[in-house]
Amino acid sequence: QVQLVESGGGLVQPGGSLRLSCAASGSIFSFYTMGWYRQAPGLAREYVADINRFGATNYGDSVKGRFTISRDNAKNTVYLQMNSLKPDDTAVYYCQARMRDEYWGQGTQVTVSS
């Protein structure tokens, strides 16, 4: 059983930056593919990025070139560095761990507004 806790969300102005963190429990964190998804009110949950056990990364088209996903296996933590933020980035951001099963965090709110 994996437990995930997101942090780092908040209010930021357009063009600003935030770094989200997701801390995971468990002794086999390094084997999981870790991902970030987001969901705005009234919209479907959207894929943002993921990173596998080897460090290979993928990004959704809407964030490519602006966001960077990384992981620190020694800390059981995955990060999402978000730069050049836009109002459309406003959403609840969720951390995901997957291997055989999927696990989700509770989410952290990111609001991009002037």
C-alpha cells in the first residue's frame, strides 16, 4: 500500500513559478512510475507528466517546455517544477504512483491569477 502526500501548491501570478512535491510511503518507491495529473472544475482529469524508474520522462502537450518532473528516490519524493505559469494551469494537482496498481494523493491546489 502506497500513500502519497502532495505539497507546494498555492497562489501565484501569471508568469510565476511553483514547485510541487509528492512524498510517498513504502520501501519500493524506486520501482514505481510516478506521475502528475491535474483537474480544473468542470473538466476531466488531465495528464501532466510522468517519470519511470529509469528516469525517463513524458509530458502533456499543454505543459511541455514549461514544466519539469523529477524524482529523488532516496527521499521517496517526486517533484514538479512549474515555470511560466498561465491562468489555464489553475487546477488541483494530483500525484500518482503506478506499477501493478495505481495510487493517488489527495491533491494540492494551484491557482494562477493576478
